[in-house]
Amino acid sequence: MRISAAVIMAVAAIVFSSPASVAGETVRVGMNKNLYEPRVLRIKPGTTVEWVNDEKRTSHSVFFEQEGLEESDRLFPGESWKRTFDKPGVYPYRCGPHPEMTGTVEVTP
Ligand SMILES: [Cu+2]
């Protein structure tokens, strides 16, 4: 039986799309249509998260307000910002100019 390339690609996409991360890895969070994608990200300690603005026009930021941290610079389309998470915990954040645009990073060992 022949297995088509499309089937192989589909299986590979499922296998390699696991949300779990490895320490030292960088995981991407997109910002598009006033949403963080994924909105809830689960990672291992030592993982770096890179937020990338995928919008055509709108700028966003990454603001861990509840931790009392300073807001990131305003990110224009194509720009990005990184943070490394070393300690397990739940890290809620929001966009500075769009308070309703929220996300969470869950760091679990
Ligand atoms: Cu925003």
C-alpha cells in the first residue's frame, strides 16, 4: 500500500505539535487579531517564550502587570519580545494598549 506524502505530512504535524517544551527551547506566541495565540501556553522551566506581532498594522505589548513588571516595548508588526521562565508557576499577562487581550504562561516541571 502506498502512503501519500500528504498523509505523512499530516502525521508529522500531529507528532511535532505537542505543546510540551524542553528546557532551553524557544516557543513562539503569535499576536494577531488582538489575540495571543496560543492564549494559554504550557512550558517546562528554562523555556524562553518569544512573542511575535503577526498583525498588519496594530501594535501590541506584553505586560506581566500582576507581577509588577515593566511593560515590554510596544511591538510593531514583525517585532518580537522574549522572556525566559525558570520557575514553575502561572504567569498571567495582558497587552498594554488592549487590556482585554490576555494570555497565560503555565510553567510546570
Ligand atoms: Cu494589543
